[in-house]
Amino acid sequence: MVPTKEENPNGLHQKYVVTKADGSSVDPDAEYFVLRLDYKGGDVSHVRACRAALSMYAKAIQERIPDLANDLKERYDLHHPFIEAWLLMAKRTHQTNCDKGFVAEDGNIDHGTQFMLMVCELCEAFEAFRSSAPDDKLPWREGREVELGDTVIRIMNYATQAKLNVAPAMIEKDEYNQGRPYKHGGKKF
Ligand SMILES: [Mg+2]
């Protein structure tokens, strides 16, 4: 039995009573969890969490109930072009990484090494900025551009291997940042 609000006011408790729109009966043993998906009032960060959960649900049912998955993505803007583009590029760079032997076949990830590789690419970008040199591999490009690109590729490869949802996290963080005050926290930069 799910606790009442009085029994568990800050945790899981019965908040809604679910009925079916077609009037048919609801299985008395069924349990449902309601997500709020609109931004018209309420706690915005909570709505974001609900939408993230819905996004995972749509992904999980994509093969089994594709029409419902696609309707959810369209109605709630879950099919974000940036996320799609990120996943496309991440898949490509991961495949290259695998083809060149840099991904362990047993799926093991050396997390410390992966983070250091990201840091090293940023250092290479700074060195390229210091020397104003063109890139040695792509000489038609500024070195800084290519090394920053390398950094993102390293991040994509790590996110793919570690199954991290970096692209949606970027969108959510930018939305959060948009709501922050001017020079929040009294910081100079
Ligand atoms: Mg590099």
C-alpha cells in the first residue's frame, strides 16, 4: 500500500487518483506515478526532472510502441536537434575510436586516463594559442580550433563509453543558467 500524505508528507505518497478516459475500470492492484510535464507554474526544476524521466521512457518504448514514443517526443520536444546531432557525431567518433583500438573490448573504462586525455587536449589548445601555429594535422585550420574539437571528441567518447547523457545535461544547464541573476554569486567573471 502506498503511504498517505499524512504518513509520508515529503516522500512517496498518494497524491492523485487515476481513472481511465474511456470509462473502463482500473486494475485495483495497479500502481501509477504521475509526472508534471508543462512549465505553466510550479517548480521548474521538478518539471525538468519529470521531462527527463519521460525522455527515458520514450527511448525505452521506441521499439515496442513507436507511435507513442514519437508522439511523446514531438509533443514535449524530446526530439531535440542538438541531442540528435550530438548522438550522431558521438556514435561516429566512438566507432573511429573502436576501429583504431582505443576502446577496451571488455568495456572497462580507465576513468582517470579519460579525464586526463580531455585535460591534455585543452592544454594543447592553449599551447596552440600561445604559438599561433596552424594545426599540424589540419594545416588549413588554426591549431586552437582543432585542439578544442579534440577536447569535445574526447568528451563524446567518454560519455558514450560511460553511458552519460551529456547533451541533455548541457541544454538543462543552459536553461538553469538563463534563470540565474546577473553576475550571480557576486563573482567578477
Ligand atoms: Mg590534440
